[in-house]
Amino acid sequence: MPDPPAELGERGGLAYALFRPEGEPRGGVVILHGAGSCKESHFDFARAARAAGLVAVAFDQRGHGESGGALDGRMLEDVATMAELVPRPLALRGSSMGGYVALLAAGRLDADAVVAICPAGAELLLRGLRARSFEFRFDERSLEGFLLEHDLLTAVEDLRTPMLLLHAEGDEQVPVEDSVALHRAARMERKRLIALPGGHHRSIQHDAELQGESLRFVEKAFYG
């Protein structure tokens, strides 16, 4: 593995990989993968964050990768558990379902920045849950209750954390209009939406230029 993580471990039933920079860290970032994905899929961004002087932690959500159990209503508590592994100021970065969870968790954790890539809303996730199209372990009753209680548009309206939304206009799973609506509803002082022509649901998260754009947004949110 090129540039391996400094630490692989388990905390609260969650498998994680921790990336530490050389010297004194300038902050931390928790990285959240999407439905059916895993922490390793985001090691490229974790390495970029480490190169920018941040401590980065990527973890397998419950029912995914090396984490045990099933995905349930503890998703926000799990983000808080992972946030304990990194220093402040704190950023959250999530893709698809991970973007949904990152936006919900940002206010709860008083995060200093949040980056959401093609964030999936609760209604879309509920459709996948009820159609049993998810290819990971989940607690149907608990997860459905969580999704019903956590509307993303409502959460973003109340959010004060600086927010960057990234979305591919060619996304075949989550319409770009969903992020446009989130950006329009948001009332925090610093918000930005970047909608890229073309692409697909997974194209942005591994784009090196947009990873850099995300880290520059985090840097400005942290230090002005």
C-alpha cells in the first residue's frame, strides 16, 4: 500500500485508518464513505489531507468493510466517536450517504467546516432501504426511524458550519438539483456549491483538483 496510514484500529465497533502529518497538525478531518463503500475508497483524500497538515481518519460505517454489526440509528454518535481521534479545528467530508451524515453531524459536533459530495437525501436513502437494494448489513427498523427523523433540507437550514457542496451534473443516482436546493436553503455565512458538467455519482470524490478545492475551503474555514 503506498503511503499507508499511521494507525489501523477499532473504536466502538468501528474499524478506522488514521493518517497523521509530519510535525504539528493544523486540524483534523473525519471522512465518511457512501452506502456500500468502505474506508479504503477514500484513502486518496486522506493522504491529500495529511499532506495539507491535517490528521485524517477514514472509517467503515457499521455493516460495511471491517466494522461489525449493522448500519442503524447510531450514525451521528459514530461520527462523534471518530472525531475524538483527530484534533480541532474539525472538518467533516462525506460522499453520497456519507455526505448526508456529514451535514447532519456538522451542527451536532460544532464542526468548523463540512464538505458534502453528491449528498443523498433521506427520501432517496429510504427508497433504497425499502427496496432492499442496499448491499450491506442494516437494521431496517432503526435505520428507517433515523431517516424519517432527519430531513437533510431542514438540517441544512439550521446549520451554521461553513459548507461546501460538490456535485456532478451527470450524477445518475442523486440529482444535482438536490444540492442546488440545499445551497439555496442554507443560511450560514460561508457556503459554496460547485456543480461540474458531466461526470457521474463517483467521479468527483477522486478528482485531485476538487480534493484540493475541498482542502482550500477547509483551510479558509479554519483560519480565514
